[in-house]
Amino acid sequence: MSAVRVVRCPQCGAKLPPGREVVCEYCGTRCVLDESQRSAAKPEESQARTGEMPKGTALRLKTVQCVDQQGIGIEACRMLIPMDWVFEGGVQWLLNNPGMPAVLAFRARNQANTEAFEVFPNISFYWTNNPMVHMTFPVGTLYFGNEVRPPMGAQQMLREIVLPRYRGNMPGLQIVREEHLPDLAQQVGAGAQSAPGAVTSADGARVRVRYALGAQRAEEEIYGVVEVTHVSMPVMFGTVEHIYWMADYLFSFRAPEGALDGMAELFWTITRSFQLNPQWYGRYLQVSQYLIQNQIQQIQHTGQLSRIISQTSSQISDMMMESWQQRQATMDRISENFSQAIRGVDEYHNPFEERGVELPGGHNYAWCNALGEYILSDDPNFNPNVGSNLTWQQMERRGP
């Protein structure tokens, strides 16, 4: 008797029914399988190693909106993720740090497999050469909302802070590779001179790890930047140095072991699609300025936060808009830096929103609808309007 062979959907990992042209019963992806894919001894393992979709498979993407439920109450950001993935997390208000009153922390993940894109919260730190401060605020305590800890490089930060805090409970955690990325810090604008008399610097890195995730082995690549600001103040018996540093731009890509490199195109498309809402960001900056100007060291409860937010305006000053534009351009620069490692992206014209959108390259046809959903396919006979109650329009590819 021949062995039973299982072919799985490359989009969500569910088992596919037999046949050449099939539709995944779990996520609705239409798959066209050639003879080698249907007769291979273990096709699902081959696909997991490469991370690439078989020819003819439709890639479905949707727009997800992250709403700041706890604080301002409006959309904070939006991005593209695969249709069957879920979005978890959002805006977290810290209530004890006037300089950084809120952070973004979320994860988009495949419900049926290990693939995930995650953004970790920024972490602010403080250090000084003043022994009196250390007597009151030892390492690990909070100094005006900043964790007391000596500064370190980006590789050390990922290895000694991010991994223990966010992946320390993963069985069999193993560091596969570390890489210093000084260009990453430069591209996000980290290390720019922030104030007269302050000396700033920045460093970037990434680390790749493997660990057990349920019955599977997962591989994850984590990126991060360290920004350090030194401020020296003369005192009676010398000079006191205050060091404010931050671990930021912390994000990661995760996939089954052996599939991570093959999915780089999809992950960087997700990264590049990130859009920060200028209205939300403007009011966030106003809250931070209000806390600093009024010397509010800690918000006591969410009711106080609501009252402070109610005093902010939806109007955005030129300075705030410039700050938002700089932040928005950051993700573009990050993804452009690594575009040589993937096949690239194609730009299409979205007729519903009258703007360009960048999607994974290498597909012949692209469709969109008014909900911000996209389908990419190589099948000239595929039409998503058939059997759908939505209106799909084929998009035109821009550029050469």
C-alpha cells in the first residue's frame, strides 16, 4: 500500500482536498498544483523549506487598522497582512513616562502555522555617574519612568534584554546568528543631535534564533536600534553625566525553521505597508508635551489620562506634521535597505483609494476591493468576482 501524502495550503497550512485546481476550505485560497507538487512524497515539507508559494496560488492580503482603545480613541496605524492572519495588541499607555507616554506593541500571525510579524514596545533607560542616584535607584528600578541600566550596544541589547524578556520562555532557544547593522540606525534617523550640549549616538543589529513552538521548530529574526544621549552638567565637585538611552525600532519576522528567508518578500511588504495616522501621532505628541510642561511625572489613573487627552486638539502643527513624516518615512528606508535580499515588490494603482500600493513582486495579476483587500495571482482565468458579494477591480502595475 502506498503511503498517504498530504498537500497543505501554502497560505495557511491547512490540508488541501485532492485535485489539480482546489480551494482551501480554511482560508479560501485558490491553489493550482502541478504534478510534482501533487505526487511529491512530502510536498508540505518542501514548501516549508523554501517559504515560497507554488505557481498559480493566489496571495490574499487585507488592511488591518489598529485603534487606540485605551487612550485617544482613534486609529493609530494600519498595515497589510495576509487575509487569514490575525492582528493582536496595539497601543499601550505607560502612564509613568512623560517623555514616552505610549508605545506600539502588536503581532500579526498565521492562526494555523508559526508565521508572524511582531513589533515590540520601545524601552527607555537611564544611567548616571552620580553615586547618590544609584543609592536610591539601583539597577532595574524606574527613574521617572526610565529603567535604570548602563548603556550597551545593539547586539548586546538584543541578546541580554529583548531575548530574555520576550523569548526567554521558549524551549530550546538557540542563537543562530548575530549581525551588526550600523546602517539600520542611520536610516531610521537615530543618533541625530537632539539638544544643545547633548551628544548622541546610535547602533543597530539583528539576531536570528531558533526554538520549539509546539510541535514545530521556529526560526525568528529580531531587529533593533539603540539610541544613546549623553548630557553633562557641571556641579561643585566635578561633572555629573546623565545618559538617556532607548531600545527602539524593535520588530521581528518568524517562520517555520528553514522557511524564513523564502518569506522575506512577504514580511518586508508588511513592514513597508505600515502607515502611522498623523492625527493620532499629533495628539500623542501634545499629550507628551503637556506632561513635560506641567511636570506631571506619572498619570495616576486612566481617568486622568482621559482628561488630559480631552484638552488636546485634532489640529496638527507644522512641526508635528514634519515629525510624523519623518517617522512614516522610517519604515520605507528600513525595507529599502533590505530590498536586495528579496525578489522585490511591484507597485500598483489602487483605483478605490486613488493611490499607489506596493505588493509582493513576481505575480502577473493583482486585484483589490473597497475594503483594502488584495489578491495576487498568476492565473489568467482567475476572477475573484466569481462567487463573491464584493466588487474586485484589477489593478494596473506601475513603472517599467
